[in-house]
Amino acid sequence: MIVLGATAGAAPSAVTDFKQTETLQTNEFTFQTDGGVNVKRYGRCRRCGGWPMKAVRDADMSAKDHNQTLVGIHFAVGAFFAFWLLASPWIIAQNFRRAEQVPQAILVFGIVAALAALMFSTAFAMHRMKPIGRTLAMYSAALLTIFLWPAGIYTWWFIHTRGAKELYGVAEQS
């Protein structure tokens, strides 16, 4: 095992435990090699050297991994809207005093309910990998781009990849 430690601006130092003859030189990070794999080490202080962390092998995400990530994102956004639906009676009681404001409250409640239903149904259909899940994801990606643009772009990108088309059984057209 080889442990290197250096601080910014200082000369690199190497400590070898005499089991291996490889040495690594660095000024920025502390590395530990474990069986020929370089692993970054993180810790609370530089004196202690930190706790070693395992390297992530095969870190490439598959189409199924992207799909599950999007299921979580759509479920979280749906839960966010559902929270506001549950809080709406108190919000209406505190803020809407006149009769002219009631149609506005109903309209806002309806929009938020429709968005929550779309996000939950998208998450459920994508989790089940139904073909309708891809269609719902396209609609929700367009809406997500408005108020949560990274999630909308990520959804739009994934739905148009070859892996997603294979996952949902869509024939790829040239």
C-alpha cells in the first residue's frame, strides 16, 4: 500500500509501506493504491489523511439506471406538488378574502393537481417501463423545462436515446 500526502504549494512527499514498489507523485490529492487501482482519499483533516473510499468501477450508467433516476425525479416533483395541494386549504384560508379570488384559487388548485397527477403517473409508468411512460415523460419534460430546467433537459435527452427506445420497445426510425 502506498500513501501519498501533499499540500498545495509544498513539494510532493511519498511514504511507502515496502509491500509495493510503485510510487505516485501529486500535489493536489492524497491517493492510495489498492491492488493497482488508484483511489482518491477524502477526510476531515490533512493530518489524519482521511478515510479511504472504494473506487467506483463500471461507473457508466445503463439505460435502466437512467430510467430509475428519472422515476425518482418525477416522483419527487410530484410529491412537491402534492405537498402544496395538501397545504392549499390553509393557504386559501389565509390569503383569499374576497369572493372574486375563489375562481383564481380553483384554477391554481386545478393546475397544481394536474401537474402532480402527470408527474406521479409518469413516474409510475416509467417504473413499470410501459410504452405510455415514454409518452408521458415527453409531456412532463416539456413542463419540467419551464420550472425545473435541468430535470426537463435530462428527461428529454434520455427519452430520445437509443437505450430508452430499446427499453420502451420503440422501433428506431432513421
